Amino acid sequence: MDRKIAILGGGKIGESLLAGLVSSGWRQPEEIVVTVRRQERIDELWERHGVEATLSNPEAVRGASIVVIAVK
């Protein structure tokens, strides 16, 4: 069973969600992909949490078993 989670929106809401998923042990960083609007944010999320991030929503949801829309 694929355990990949795509979080569309890597701002404050999305980052809080991914941090909670990883710290609780519910998902490993390699099981989460997050979408963002800027390349700098991709680097920040990788450094802080070790998660993959992308600028592409379609790329993020490909193969995901759960998709979360984390925007205001």
C-alpha cells in the first residue's frame, strides 16, 4: 500500500501539518511531498524536515494515497 501524502501548500499551515506527521511517527519524511510557490521554500523545507517539495501540484499528487489542501 502506498503511504505517500501530498500536501498542497507548504506555508505555515502545511509545514505545521507535515511537522506533526513526522514528529508523531505517522509518516516518514520520504513519504511526504509538499508543494510551494518558490524555490527557496523547497530548500527550507528540505533543510528543516527532510521532505521533498515541488513547485508542481500535478507532480505532487502523482501516486499519493492522501492529498491535503493546506491553504487559507
